[in-house]
Amino acid sequence: MDDSRDVLLKGQGLVKEFKMGKSTVHAVADVDIEIRTGETLSLVGESGCGKSTLGRLLLGLLKPDQGKIWFENRELVSMKRREFQKVRRDIQCIFQDPYSSLDPRLSVANSIAEPLLINRAGTREECMKRVDELLEIVGIPVEYKNRFPHQFSGGQRQRIGIARALSLNPKLIVCDEPVSALDVSIQAQILNLLTELQERMGLTYLFISHDLNVVRCISDRVYIMYLGSICEYGEAGEIFEHPRHPYTHFLLSAVPVVDPDDRKEDKEIISGEIPSPVNPPSGCKFHTRCPYADKLCSEAVPQFRTEGGQSFACHHPLGGE
């Protein structure tokens, strides 16, 4: 991965909390993130770790309680709504469930044309011509354009969702678990399509997933998230081959291995339950489940250090002295 690429989107000190009665859920806690032009950056973690909430903050669907977001050096959080609507064209999303993300009352043509018409991207005839082009790009026969979402398979619906995300020629697409609801064979087709579109159109992806096999296949860089915080990030190859944070190591160890000859009999599994985001642990949030934790881990928040192609926040990183 080329470190000299420009930073397309940057989040700094992002915090998002949700009130639940008298309790507060700390969904995103002081997160810094950078997405470079033309790369696929994956955001990985267990369910409930805050990765989808972080994605919605970067999309502008949620407003952070603290922190700032820059897109092409323009600060978004303080931006007025009308000004942000112009930026919205450049940041689009592919959602997890391709059925619920499409309006069942609209034909495929109208679903894809809707963002074009709202943004006045041309006359209705021009928008419909663009719809035909987009359907061809994602591999849906144009003659199906007047059908409704329920008449398509899950993979086809996700292709339609991708076509809609592409309609305004965005620079960044946030892919929120885009293949998790699909069969494995269809997953591969969608991932190949996303890769082809990236090469063809110069797209940048933020790819949110809990499936490490998918992440390994598609990523340039990876951010590992635990209980609302980033614990490790860096080049995908370094993260997968030489994880430095214990949580990353245990995540990778839990990935199912297809070939029996490659399986380890002494597979390492994370012990304990995920702490509540309402009352996260002090110090390092992972210390309650980490076999290497000591008193320092429970008292002091570890600071990030960078070695080689990765950065990690751990008092006792793996592979060190």
C-alpha cells in the first residue's frame, strides 16, 4: 500500500454515546481514523463493538458528540446542512441487507434513479439512461429494470444496491457488512464486482465486517475495533501475519480453517464475556479477557506505538521483547 496517497477522509477524537434510561452506552470512544484515496480500508471487530456506529458517523447519518471529521480537507461536523448536501453526493453507502435497503414499492429503475432526480443530475430521460448504464455495469439485465425487489435474488438485490450507490459517481463508499447476508458463492461474486469497480472508477472503500476471511481478501489496510475503541491498525498483510495486539491475535485464531491439515489442535480462544459498553473497564478495555494483562493494564490506558506497517495500543504487545 502506498503511504503517499492523499487522505480522503479523516476522523479525529470521535465520540458517540447513546442514552438508555439512566445509563449511557459508550458506542464510539475517542477514535481516530484515516482513509486514503483509492484504498480499501476494513473496520473489523465483534458484533456490538461500535463499527457500524463509526461508519454512520463518517457517513454523516449520525453526529458525533465529540470530535471532527474531514473529507477532502473540509470539516463536516460543523458544516451547514445545505453545504453538507453537496458533499453527500461524494459519500455513499452499501447496506447489509439488500432487501430492507430497497423500497419494495419502487421498481429497480426508480430506486436507482431516485438519488439522481433528487440531486437534479439531469432530466428524467437522462437519469433513466444512466440507470440503464448502471445496471449493465453491475451485471443486471436492463430488461429487468421495471421489476420490484422481491422479484430478485439476494445477490441481485445487492448488485442493485451497488448500482444505486454508484449513481452519483461517489469518491467514497461505506460498505456496511455488504456480503454477510449472502451465500458464500455469491459473496465471492460481489467481492469481485467491488474490486473491479474500484479499479475501473478509482473508488475508495470503507469496508465494515466481522468476517476476517472476507477482510483478508479485499483489504489494503485494517483497523481492529474493540468495545468502541481502535486497538490496532495497519497494512493488511502485517495485521494478518504478525498481529501485535492480543485481541487481534485471538480474533485471527478463531477464524475457521477449511483444510484439516492446517488446523491447530490447541486453538486459542478468548475467555470471558465482552464487558458492557455501559460500564467499560478502566485502563485497557481488553484487560478483563487478556491472559497477558497485569496491574498496569487495569490502571493505565495504553498509548499507540508504531512499528513497521502497523500501530497498536498495548502495554505488552505480542512479538516484542
